[in-house]
Amino acid sequence: MSEKGMEVLHKQDLLSCLKSSKLEFYEHYVFGKHKRSAFGIGIHRSTEVLEYAHSDMWVKSPVPSHFGKEYYVFFIDDYSRYVWIYFLQQKFEVFATFVKWKAQVETQTGKKVKYLRSDNGKEYISGEFEMYCEREGITHHLIIFYTPEQNSVVERLNQTLLEQARIMLSHSGLPQEFWAEAVDTATYLVNLSPCSALQLKTPFELWHKRMLDYSRLRPFGYDAYTHTPRESRTKLDPKAKKCYFLGYQRGVKGYRLWDPIDYK
């Protein structure tokens, strides 16, 4: 019975054997009804790019991607909320991917990654990873086990990417093996979308200090007709091939298309 219930009965003299309804500490009550203590959600806003970065890795996909990838890891710059995503075959690739990402963004900006926030997954707390962070002067912040709320930035992003990917796959009718292309496209669109945490500016705008041409956006999975060069066809062959739009190729002014006939 609760202390409050006992107090009610005690005031009615129905528990005359008790001198007081106040309960002393009872260890077995703790074992049976213990609840997690409330905690404040960490709010950190950086003042410049790469001052603080967030990272997370998605658990193994139930369906391998078309290129045999089963995981993805992403990195978020806290200041601009710009997202980089990488698709992996194995979890141990996270460390090498982080080293590659760090070199890329530091070269682009001339600034250094100062803080990294992640969960306690083995891919983040290996001796190799910790020694690298220490050598590079990076302070590695880890969240408490089973407390994803402490890394709410990546949790919200993960939910957004997967929701958008499911929608795009459903709408396009493409098989689930194209989940990586859908997630990659969702990431591309997140970087171009106004963000409430940035006073409705876009991550792309803050990171690149310019706006992108939105006219190049296309619907995921829709029909796309690619031109066949003269050198690759005879005089009687069609000049175009019907494909499906799968997203945007980074660093190239072109699109990614899927050819269902040649399967490439």
C-alpha cells in the first residue's frame, strides 16, 4: 500500500496498530518500482563550424543495399547542422570513415574538430578511436547507456532520414534494396531545408555560405531518360534509355540513375 493510502486509513483510525503512517526507507520497494531520475536535456549551440560535431551509426539494415551496404554513419556539424552520410559494409569501418571525414572538412574550412559527441557503441570507444581523438586534441563526449535523449540531435535526424526514405521507397515503388539511395537523397534534402534550430536558414547556406540552385531537384524514383552517346549506339539504336532517378552525385553536376535492363 502506498504511504498516502496508509495515511488516509490512519486518519480514520482503521490502522490503530500504527503510531504513524510515515514509511521508512524500504530497499525492496526500490528494487520493484525504481524509476530513472529526471535529467535536463543538454542544449549546446556552437559559435563556429566544427567546434562541436555529433555522430551516430544506424544498426544493421534488414535488407542489404544494392551495393552490399548494411550500415550507415553520419556526422553533423553543430553550428550549421550540415550532415555527411557514409554507407558501410561493416561496423569497424566507422573509425576509418571518421578519419576521412575529419580530414575533408578540416581541409575545406581551415578549422579543427574540437568536440565529438557519440553513443557508447564499440565502434566509437575502441582503443584506436580514443587514442586518435587524444592525439588530435578532440574531446570525445559520450552519452549515458540507454539514454538516447542526451544525443537528441542525431536521434531526430535518424528518425527524419528513415521516415523520408520509407516514404520515397513507397511512393516510387522501388524495392527495399534501394534504401541507401533513398537515405542518401533524404540527407541531401535535409541539408537544403530550412531548419528551425537555425532560425529557418538552411545547413547548406551556413556551411557553404551560399545558396544552391533548387531547380535541379527531381522526384526520387521517377522516370528519367538518359541520352545514349553516338559512340555507344548504332544508327538504328534508340537515342535514349529509360531509367529511374535515384539521387544526386556529390562533386559531380549529374544525377544517379538506375538502369533496370542492364542492371547498373
